[in-house]
Amino acid sequence: MNMDMTYEQYASEVKNCILTDAGACPVTSLLTMLQGKWKFQIIYELCIKDPIRFGELQRSIKGITNTMLTASLRELERDGLVSRIQFNEIPPHVEYSLTDMGRDLLPVFYEITKWGFKYIP
């Protein structure tokens, strides 16, 4: 939490911006982009190593299948959070990285991390 604002000030700010013109919470779009078992882990790995190749990404996420990694990466790419660059050389390979929009989430993930260290043993 920003030390310049009190909890009450944050609550007031949230109340003032909770509805978009369409009547929906703007956080809903982000939560929809990030829903699923693997997307947070994928973004976490991209925060650590950016860019990263598909195989290295798969090895770093225990239990994820090729199919699920591919589907999750395609959705993150479709939503503008991840970029995919294909290198047509021998051997061919693909690298993934966070877009500017994806990088803009880093302060949010940092705050979530701080909360986790504070409350989760």
C-alpha cells in the first residue's frame, strides 16, 4: 500500500472508480485475462527470465502440459500481455516475453508478493 494514502483514502478511490461506463468493474477484465491455473505462473516465469524459450518455460513450470502451456500463452498473447517471436533459423525456435502492457502489471505482482510474504507462512 502506498504509505502516502490511508486505508480510508484507498477505499474511497476504489469506490469512485469501481464502475466503468458499461457498469462493470475494471478489474474484471484483468481477472478474466489471468484466470486459469497456469497464467500467473507463466507471468511469474517471464518476470524472472524475459525472453524465454518455450521448452525452458515448460521445464520451469512443473506439471504443465505442452497443450496447456500453448493454450495459456496464446490467450496471454491474444490479450496483449505476452509477445511471441518466432525465429526461422536452424534450429527454429520461439521466444516469449512480456509486452509493455504485461510489464505494467509488475508493480501489482510485487504488491501481491509483499502481501504473500506478510500473511502466508
